[in-house]
Amino acid sequence: MIIKALIQNPEFKQRIAEKLKHSNISVEFINYTEALIPQIRDSEIIINSVDNIDKRLIDSCPNLKMVQQSGIGVDGIDIKHCSKKGIYVANVPMANAISVAEHTFLLILYLCKNIKLNSLNPSSNAGSFIRRVPDRMGTELFGKTILIIGLGVTGIEVAKRAKAFGLKVIAVTKHPFTKTEGGDKKYFVDSLFGADKLLQVLPHADFVSIHTPLNDDTENMIGKKELNLMKQSASLINVARAPIVNRDALLDSLKEKRIAGAAFDVFWKEPADQNDAMLQLENFLLTPHIAGWTYEAIDSISDIIRINIERMIRGQIPLTIVNRDE
């Protein structure tokens, strides 16, 4: 099969190539200095990292059989059009959950300990930290409440670590009834609610952490009404997708300090414009969509991609398809 990879990260490219070579499978990496569509026109399998796989791109590849996303989020792929054309869409649903959960607590700790990168010497390579202008003291996590929105694989990993910090864990998820067997403690949460209870539980949280996919139901899920319900001392963490939060509502809320702060690993347009008004706020932190990019996660991701491609070559269905019922 002709396999093309839309990947820019050099370490990820190397790992994918090694894994596939071990199975005697060759892959061609796209040259991003040249036009994209002429390079992928003959593709039977596309491995995608950060590109949008839209109708135009899909239609330009008449032999395409599978789009393999390198992470869990597939909101950048026109899944309905792929399904209409009989193209499998597969993701990697679990491989980077631990990495993303750990990054979540990096963001939480940054906010609650009231620290920032040293702005007095921006050219320094030391990357030292200093305390902010002391408008408020740092806080402990112990005894606080975290609200996890989306209790999937990553949300559960966040809940595990939250309990170790001594946090009370509340979770809101789309299908809570599927997680009732064995009780809430099985998922490391103290209280579990359906999405319809979001407004009811938001006022109780010191940290609100988003771990749900972006879709029609979740876009702008956190808007002015939801932000106004949060404690003034609360913080919002988003390592999922930026449009789950209404940008203008968050900007106003942070400017007026109706919530204490927000920390995102995702942005509404990536890479973010350094002059964006959100990035000028002292109570907003952005990391460049790196939560899931660790050596361990890349290794696991590469294994799942290799298995799915091997199954396609054998005429089998990929293990992690997301458009089975489309």
C-alpha cells in the first residue's frame, strides 16, 4: 500500500519510520515546503498529525482507504465524507493519556503556585522562575475540588493523580450510566454526573479541567454563563480543544478577573499569534499543544498506527476506527 505521512515532528517521523520498517512497510513523509495535494494524490493510507483532512483533500486522493490520526482528536477530519466514500478513519485513543494527564497537573501547579517564567531576562537560556507581583499568595491543591469534564481514558488518569494530591474529584461525562458498575470509586471520582448537571456543579470547583472531544455538542460548552458560575478563585484548564471554550467570554472573564486564571495547551488558531490579546494577560498560560508529545506516548502511538496499517494490508478492519457506525 502507498502510505503518506503528514508529520512534521522529527522524532515522531523517526519513530514511525522505524516501527513500519520493522514490519517491512515503507512510508513517505510529506515535504511541507512543496504543494501538499500533488504529493498525496496516490495515497492509500494517510497518517495525519496536525493537518485538516477536508473534503477537497479527500477527493484529491481517489485510492484512499484509511486516514490514521496520530492522536485521539479527529475534529480536523471530515469523517462524514470519509464514511460516504468508504474510507476508514482511525485514531489513537489511549496512547498519550498519561502524558496529557501529567501535563494537566503541570498547568494546575503553575497557576495555583502563582509563578511565571522570568521576564526580567527573556534572552536567558536558564528558564528560571520567579514569583509574580504578589497580588495573591500561592495555594495548595490539598483539600480543593477539581471538576473533570469528560471522564474518558485521559479524564480517569487525571482523576487518579488528583486523588494523590488530596483533591476532591467531581466529574461530568456524557454517559455516566456506563460507569456505574463498580461504583464511582472505580474511576477515582467522588461524585459523577451527566452533562446536564454541568451548571449545577461548576460553582463547587476550584479547578475545572476539560478532557472531552470537540464536536457539535461541546463547541462553546464553556461560555459566559458557565464562567460566571465558577468561583472567582477558580482556574480553567484545557488540554483538549480550544473551541470547547468560548474565546471572547474567557478573555472578558480573565480581564475582569471573574476567575483567577486559565491554562491551555491548545489555542483557537495554531500556532498562536504572539500578539493575541489572550497571550498578553498575566493570568493566562499557553503551552504549544505539547501535552501528549513524550517519548513514551510517541512509542505507543507508533505501535497502534503500525498495527492498524498491518491490519489494512491483510484486508482487516483497523482496531481503532471511529466511523464504524457512520
